Amino acid sequence: MLLTGAEIADEYRRGVVSIEPFDPAQIEQNSYGFRLGHRLLDCAAGADAGFDARQPITPIASRRIPADGVVLRPNRLYLGETMEVIGSNRHACELYGNLSVAALGVWVQVSAPLGHTGAVVRWTLEIRVAQAIRLHAGMRMGKVAFWSVDGAVLPYTGRYANSRTVLQSRLVREPAG
């Protein structure tokens, strides 16, 4: 069952949902609006030769988004972060881009939206753009929805547990098969 915005706010006040920093103005009908954080990885720096899924992406350009924003270019993969640390030990969550950003040709979190129960993290955002666009830290990028879960709740111990900044793929940690 999807939590309404009012229920997300109530669960936040009860300490069941974690959103830090929390701003009541970010509550939406059935979600909470998250913002773009300050860190950005430009994964295109090593893309000319292609990526190897069993190797870290290198070189990779990491930067803090300046006060006047950063221009993103098409045909590149960017990894950003949520400004908020978001999650719950009792609910699963899903991150989505919002229409206002998508209508500008910015796609956020298209392939990996599920946040497992117990993952309370600063989410890494996959970002692609259709045309050059300037984005700013602190701008609303998307929304997070919280879902009730049935069954035993297990703590999240995956590759991205306890992340507090943007992370590149950790697929390299999988055993070779």
C-alpha cells in the first residue's frame, strides 16, 4: 500500500520514515519531493573506450556543484545525489523523477528506483539529459514514495548500505561467474 503525503509526514514525526533534512513544504499528495545534492560524478570521462562492468569506471570526474549550477551534456552518464538522506526500517521506498524536470529533457532514476526496507541513505541518482541544461544543487529533482511491506522485514545489507554520498557502480564487487 502506498503511503499518502500526510501519512509520510506522520511516519516521519513518529521516527518510522527518515528524511533529513525534512521540509514540510516538500510533502506531496503521495510522496515527498527530494532535491539534488551537491556532488556529481561525470562518468563520460572514460567512456570513449567503453566501460567494463567488472572494472571501476575510470577516470571519473567528481565535483561539487557550484553556486551557479553545472551544465550537463547529452550522451553522458551523470551520477548525482539526493540532498536528503532518505529511507525507512519499516517501509520500502521508490524514487522517481518529476514531470517538471522530465519536461526539460532530464531523466532521473529511470532504471533503479527501488529503495529496500532498511536502506536509509543519501541516494545516488542516475541522470541523463536530452540537451545541454544547467542544473542547480538544491533544486527539486524528483519524488520518493513509501510503500508498506508484507512479511518479515530484514535489514538492508547490500552494496550501497550506509552510503552518504554519490557512488559509482559497485557491480565490481560481485563474484565473477
